[in-house]
Amino acid sequence: MRLLPAGTDRLMVELSGLSETLSLFDQLYEYPPLGLLEAIPAARTVMLRFDPTVTSRPQLAAHLATLDLSKPTARSGREIEIPVIYDGEDLAEVADHLGWSVDELIGRHRAATYTVAFTGFAPGFAYMHGDDPDFDVPRRKSPRLRIPAGSVAIAGTFCGIYPSDSPGGWQLLGRTPLAMWDLARSRPALLAPGDRVRFVAFKDAFTAPVSVPVPASEVAAQETCLTVTRADRPALFQDRGREGRADQGVSASGALDRSALAEANMCVGNPPDAAGLEITYGGFALKAERPLVLAITGAEVPLQIETVDGRHLSAPFHHPFAIDPGESLTLEAPKAGMRSYLALRGGFSVETVLGSASTDALAKLGPADVTAGTRLRAGQLAVTAVDPYRKPVFALPVADTHVTLDIVPGPRTDWFEDEAMRVLQEEDWLVTPQSNRIGIRLSGERPLPRRITGELPSEATAPGALQVPHSGQPVLFLADHPLTGGYPVIAVVATHHLDLAGQLPIGTRLRFRPISPFDPQEI
């Protein structure tokens, strides 16, 4: 067992193989140590997310040292048959690679029993491990830009089914009409860790998987309080996210600047985790349909109210203010920062998915984008007095300036040459336009050189992870990052700087400052 740092509140446990990984996960699930918030298994690792105010890495290491992983635990789950029509584009190529005929490949795929080991990549995507040891196929050299939902595919020793149309590099064997992810089910993911799957012949007419839409609630019947009249870019509903859903392949998502969202809510007397609007780069306007109290925090934007009689008044930033029926509020481009947060006293009435009103851009979960013409409805949260004395938590970054982020080296620092950490610290990394809520693509003159050039088995990733693809140019993962990834992570941005990372405008120059050494531990 090898323990690798993975940020200020995460620890990566690396093991010798899948059997030990699942044994560790099952024991942690049944008897979690104090302070453990979540365990995310992968091919040969388990990432532990913990509460640093309750426990620490040394305490977790001491607990892990007491576990016996030599005897795999019995995994309980359902037995599921999945019908497949074998017409995948890679069928003949996979058969040739394995030295089999296409008929033999199909027969052995049907004869094998697959067990769901873990989930990731996308909501509802299950990594299934089969009992036929000869199934071992590399990923495609060039990933496809679009793989249809329901595609049955293999890569390495795993089999998986794509829950939605998405890019991917797995080898395609066929299709199934069963929906892997459907929000109309009590548990949207069809497959869960421990489930056993058999693939059977498909005999009926093929129909592509279709998710049943969530039934409309009484939200549509409630009174409109604000109408969006301008949206240069879509705004998104965000709250603190949906943590603890890794067993369904779902990452937390949530506001990129959580402190700013909390400040906006506390300005108007809401609970700090109430859903608000995340508005990127301003260019947004709303018209009030009834008397309201609002607050705007985060990226500092000029705020202007147009009254019914045509007067233009400045609204205070980072303070509560009232707006009357017929009046319009306009947010122009920010002077500093990137994302502003709009809170409404009493909150918004908005649909939740898996317990959160956050919109996850990668997983395509949560409320629809808020665009021009969207009618917003008020909630009925219990509120306290407004607080006009809130102050920003940190100074907001401005484009063309330098920002330094604290990082914790690991978990895969040793996959890089020794000079890579020096380059990471010395280089001025440019925030490029190819950045979004999933991650910030960085560009530097010197790429980060790899020591190990082989393929990394998929493993969990954390918000703030600096994942390094083959180009050597790092990507800084934000809230909507994929739950698992296949490129090594050289370091993770410290939790106390994640909100700042979410406010970095395009053109910002980044420096990284390690706050601890890379200190892997073996048990």
C-alpha cells in the first residue's frame, strides 16, 4: 500500500491491483474511520476525501495500516442482463488483436460475467471487470469525438457502456437500448458497484436509449419575480454542489467561488448555501416583476438600475439593495474577477437534481441555462435580517496581472522528471481562452517533462488538480471536472485557493507555490 498526497483534504491510496483496491473500498465503506467523508475507488487506487478539522493524513495512515486486504470481501449487488447488438466499428480490429474470430469474440463476451468495480468518467458510466482474463485491449490511439449513448466498449481489462453521447477512446463492440442514466429513476445510474452483469443477444428492433424527462413540479405554476432581458453568455444556477455521489459517477460541481456565493446570500439574509445565479463576465440584465431585495458579489461589476420613469441609478456592489416592479438591473463587464453571484432574498425556486440546484456543464445535470427570456421564480427560504456590512473574502484578480496559487505536490509527481516541479514553479502560466467550468487550460513556454510515458490507469481526480496531458501543458481542474482521469496529476491547488482559481480571467499569468513536499508513504 502506497499513500500519495492529493491536496489539502485528500489522500490517494495506491494498491497492487483491483482485488486489493475493492477490498480496501469495501472495508472503508463498512467501517469508515472518523473524519472520512468519501472514498472513490478506481483501477488500483482509492482516493480518500477527509475533514482536516477532524482527522489527518497520519491518522488515516495509522488506520489503513491495521487493515487486512489479503482476503477480498464478498461484494453484494444485483444480477443484471444487458441485451447487445454486436455491430461495433472496432469489432473486427479487436478480434484480430486478440487472435480470435469475430464470432469467438462475441461468444466469449457473452459468456463472461462482469462485476461493476467503480464508476466515473460520466454519470452512469460503470467500469466493469470480467472473469475472462484474455480480454485485455488497449484504448484507441485516436479517440473519437462522438460515441453514441448505449455503446458497449472495452479498454484494458474493463468493459463499459456510454451513458450519453460523448468523446471517448474505448473500442466499440456494439449497442444496447438500456439507458445507463435516467433521472426518472429513484437511482439514476442503472449500474452500481458490486452489480454483476451478463451480456445477452439482442432480439428485438433496436431503439436508441432515451432518458425519461423529470416530471414538471409545481415550480412552473409559481409567480415570476424576475425576467432575464439580456444574457451575453448563459448564467447558471449554482449552490454548494452534490458531494458524495461518486458511486453514481457524479462529481460535486457547485459554485466556482463558493465564498462569493455565501457572501451574496448572507447579504440578503439567506442561508449561505442557497442557490444563486453564477454570471460570467457580466453582460446580463433583469427586469423586476415585484418588489425584491438582491445582492451581487464575486467579480466586481458596475451595477445600474433603470427606474420606471427612465432614471439611471447606481446599485451598490457587495451590499443588499431593493428593486421595485418594472425596474431593470444591468450588470456590465467586471473590473476584476470573472464570475459574479446574484442572490435573491428568500432564494430562487428551482428544480434540484440529486439534492442540488447546481448546473454541471460536463455531466449535463441540473437546471437549464439561464438565457434572455428566462423567467425566474422566488423561493420561500427562511431568512434573517439583511447584512449590509459584508466584505469580500479576497482581492479579485485582474487580467494581465500575476497570481500565485498554493499547491500540494502529488499524487503523481514522481511520474515527471525532477526539473518538472522547478518548471511548474518558475514558469508564468497563461490562462487561455480554452477554459471553462471544467478546467483552466494553461500555456507556458516550457512544457512539464514526463519520466514515465506509459498509460496511467484511470483514477479519481480532485478539484484543483493540475492534470498534465502528453503536451506537457497543464490543465487546472475546476468544479465540473471529470470524476476520474487517465493523465497524471503533478500537484493539486490548496483548498483555500480554489475560490480564487474560479475567478481567474483569461490572460492572467499564474505562478504555483508548493506548501509541502511530495512525501509518499509506503505501508
